[in-house]
Amino acid sequence: MIFHGLAKFFLIAIFPLLFVTAARAAGDGELMDRLVSSYPEFLAGHEANELIWKDGTRMPFDDGKRCKEFETLLNAPSIKDMFYAPYVSKRAAVAPDINSDPGRVRYQPFFIKMYGDCRKGETERTLVDVVWLPKKWGKKIKMTQVNGVAEQLSKVSRELDRLPSKYDNYLFPPAGTVNCRVIEGTKRLSAHGSATAIDIAQRYSNYWRWAKPDSKGYYPYRNQIPAEIVEIFEKHGFIWGGRWYHYDTMHFEYRPELLNIDGTFSRIKKQEP
């Protein structure tokens, strides 16, 4: 029992630090380059430890705090901490390592500055219609037009529309886009509040909070979403919650800085199983 308790402590409290170290190996400059390349509408460049916004704002990249526990990464991250675990696309879904949740760490001021604060009604002014699966379903959903998110989701929609009918049950009706709320069990704003996320296939979704941990306190990985659907979303800049240890397989959100869209992010590699 003592051994199992120590092992669990290592995996949950210490093991996440290995991801932080691995992410930092890419170099601050490269990571900031990813952000500037991914969000050119807002970011002009970077200097020393600061991201430089086009309006002149300077935002610290690294808060200098090391050895953060996993909950601290989630609740009090720096911008740099958003890269603590690499997002690796694989053709088939595989169980992520303990506490590897690439994209689940979000520095809220960064995203609020771009997409607005939904609690103040700012995000609502950025919304446009996207026709979801124009041939098969053809109804409108809302998404922000900031950073071309709605345009990218339209591309996803058109590609999904061409998939064989066996995928239809996973695709429509969608489970939701815009929703100004906190993440279940936390005080953190959901990505749905910025209108950059979409949930699909609630009937076939798996969520770690709905699961029972095993005898050692770990959450067994579950997924029913076909790889063909995931691949199309990732192609257009949307990460998938099924790549997380704390999985949310219905969830996709626009986070191009974590993906290798144009081949420039050498640390993020497309792998085959």
C-alpha cells in the first residue's frame, strides 16, 4: 500500500514536471514564434521574455516559476506553460501518459485579449454563422470570426460532409459551440466561452469525469470517435480532447500553435501507429 501510494504521488505530482522540461527544450524563441505565426492578426513578434502585441501591449511569456504541480499548471499557468506537454497527432487514438493534457492548460488573459471576455458580452460581437455539414444537415451554428476560426471550421464542415454515411451519427447534430461557462469542477473559463470550440457526438463521447478511476486512482482511457473525424479537425487547426489523459472526446478547439499545420513546427510530428 505504501509503495502504491508513493508511486501514485510520483506520477500525479512529479511526473508532469517531466513534460514541462521536455516542452522547454524547444526553446522560448521557437515557442513564441509558434504563437506569432498562429495568431498574426494580433501578435507582432517577441523580445526577450515578452510577446509583443500589435497594439503595443507586452505580455510576459515565462513567469519564472519552476516545478509547478499539475493543478498549478491548470489554475495559474504562464503562457509558456501552455506548451508543457507536446501535442502529437497519431492516426489512431492511444492512451496519453498520466497528466499529459496538451492544450488543456490555457493562459486566460492571452485568449481574452484576442477573443474578448464572454462575461462582458465581448465575444458575442465576434460571432458569425457556420453552416454545419451543408449537404447532410445544413443548419447554422455560431463561431467566432476572430483569427479565422469560423472560416477554418467551415473547411472542417465541408470535409466532414464528404465522409461516408457511416460517420453521420458522430457528426450531427453537434453538441454545442458557444457557451459562456466555467469548466466543470473548476473556476476556469471554458474555451467555449471564446467561441473557439465545438463539441460533437455527445451520444458517443467519453469524459474522464464520467468515468470511475481504477484501484490505483488512474482513469482508464476511453474513446469512440473515429480517427478520420479527428484527422480532419486537426488538419485545420483544432486540437482534440481525446489526446488528453483527462480526456473529453467530444471536444475540439482552435489551437493552431500546438499543431504542425504548415510543417514549420518541427517538434510536433505527425506519426503513424
